[in-house]
Amino acid sequence: MIERLPPDPRMIALPVELRNAIARALDDIPATRWMNTARTLSEQYRALDDIGEAPAIRTRLDALGYAALLMPATYAQLYGAMKAAAERIPSWTPETMLDMGSGPGTALWAATVCWPSLRDLTAWEREPVLIALGRDFTRASTNPALRNARWVQRTLQAPTERGIRFDLVVLGHVLGEIPFDERSAVVTTAWRITRGLLLIVEPGTPVGFAAVRAARDLLLADGAHTIAPCTHDRPCPLINDWCHFPQRLRRPEFQRRARDAPSPWEDAKYSYAALARFPPERPVWGRVIREPTFNKAYAEVLISSRDGVLRHRALKRDREAFKWVKHLEWGQTLEEQP
Ligand SMILES: C[S@@+](CC[C@H](N)C(=O)[O-])C[C@H]1O[C@@H](n2cnc3c(N)ncnc32)[C@H](O)[C@@H]1O
């Protein structure tokens, strides 16, 4: 049963075809088995920042656990980052895409929603069980690009074929799983095979942000242009803080069961950098990088802008300005300084 929720323009849902494909695959296994596996995997991913070792996904059951509990949230995060990038480059119509460390193909689904021009999709993934499950999902799609996606088993450290290029390349929730001393090489390879836009997404944690920031610094030095979230091409000026954004997601029923969560929605938080071979078509002055706060005296918002990171405050007695700040959305762009 789909629960009625009040209309919320921030809310997204998994594509119906993907949701149904996951639900069908879960039907083949007793619910307690996939739920237990999903919960164990989720705990292991939560500990990743501390222990630095990603969980192994080696069996079909592991892969199903990932699809049930983690894929909806990573889909939401990838979608949020892609949508923010697409808004800055509305005329860009990519045709080819590579999903690096694709898992079950999460980024392929999000990208085909954000850029319907995509017609040729490739996924590189190390684990055969994730490839098999991801292929089952994409074959269930009515979109020929998804149905005909090319799945390649390989590691991201392996040498790439000469001359291959993709309009869109995605590193989604994978940099954190690459040993620290191998990350720069993976990012440099990803950039070398990017014809248009490289999107890097990590969980919205201090560790996830640090991985994104290091990758962005590396690519700025190589001439990359920032499409989002930053509104400039200078190194990030944040100190003792991390830049991250929420994407609201209506939880599919299987995810709620696996999480044992009563809430029908969640805000999936992510850090990201969208870097391109071209500058943004629609540059902006700044972006809201935290939920606005307010009290009896004033409303306040943190903005990352071309003039640095600044705190903008509106006094309550200035009613219009107060209301404007209070209702700004986390992640929203601002054309000019308020
Ligand atoms: C957290 S999952 C993310 C999957 C997917 N991109 C998403 O956002 O849902 C990380 C994926 O990267 C893959 N991976 C990790 N290290 C890899 C490597 N060195 N080469 C290829 N794939 C790798 C893992 O097998 C796993 O599928």
C-alpha cells in the first residue's frame, strides 16, 4: 500500500520500474534473510569512515541486501547531485555514460531520469554478483538505454583502453572504498576519460566530504570547471566544517521494512562535486549550504559564494527579509548577493 503524504516538492521516489524490479528480486528469498543481511551491510557501511574497510558483497543475498536498504538512499543522493548539476548546464545533452564502481547500476537509473538524452550506458564493477543483479534490474526497464547497458567486470585501477571517452562519468560512493594512496590515480583516470562532466558523490559525512574535496582540488589543478555545488573554481574555503546536502526520498516499502523505520521518507545526505571540461552555462553567485535557522530576533543562513563562505542574517523586524531567509532551501542557488 502506498501511504498518502502531504505534497512536498523536495520529495522524490525510486523509478517505478526499478522499485518493482527490486521488490520482485526480494520476493525470491525469505524476508528475514534479506532483512538481516541488509541490516548487517548497513552497519558495516556506517563503520566505513572509522575502520576504512568496505563490506564485501560476494553473494546474491549480499547484493539483494544492498539493493533493499542502501540503493534507495544512494539513488537519492546521486539524483540530487545530478539535478543540481543539470540546472547549471540546461543545454547539455550527454549521450554516453560510464558508471565507475556501479554496484547494481544505481547511477545509471538516476542519470537517465536527469538526462533523458543518454542512449549508451556502461557500468564498470568489480563484483560479479552486483553485475548480475544490476543487469536483472536494467533488463526490466522499458528504456532501451538501460535495457542495453554494457556491464563490465573490472577494477577501477586497471589500465583503460586507449582513446575511450564518455560524455558523463560517475564515481558514486566508491572513492571511499579505494585505498587512500590509489585514489588520485582513479580520479585522474576518470577525468582523462571524461569528455563532458565528471560527477563525484560520497556520503554527506566529514570523511565523504574530504574525499570529494581532495578530488576536486586535484582536478581544478588540471583545468576542470566546477558546475556544482561551488559557484567558483577556487579551493573550498570551509574550515572545521563539511559541505553536504539533503535529498528527500519516499522510502520504498522494502527499505522501510529492512530499516525497521516507521517514517515513510528520509533525507539522504551527500557531498559531491560536478566538474566539467566547460564552464557552467548558468553561473550563479552563491549556494545555501546549511538549513536556515531562526529565533525570536533573526533568521540566519550559511552561503558559499564567489565572495567566500558567509553568514547572512535578517532581523525579525525586517519582516520580508526575515521570511525570505527562513524559507530558503538547503542547496538552493542565489543569483546575486542578498
Ligand atoms: C558503496 S558501493 C556504491 C555502488 C553504486 N555506485 C551506488 O552508488 O549505489 C561501492 C561499489 O564500488 C565497487 N568497488 C569498490 N572498489 C572497487 C574497485 N577497486 N574497482 C571496481 N569496483 C569497486 C564495490 O564493489 C561496490 O559495488
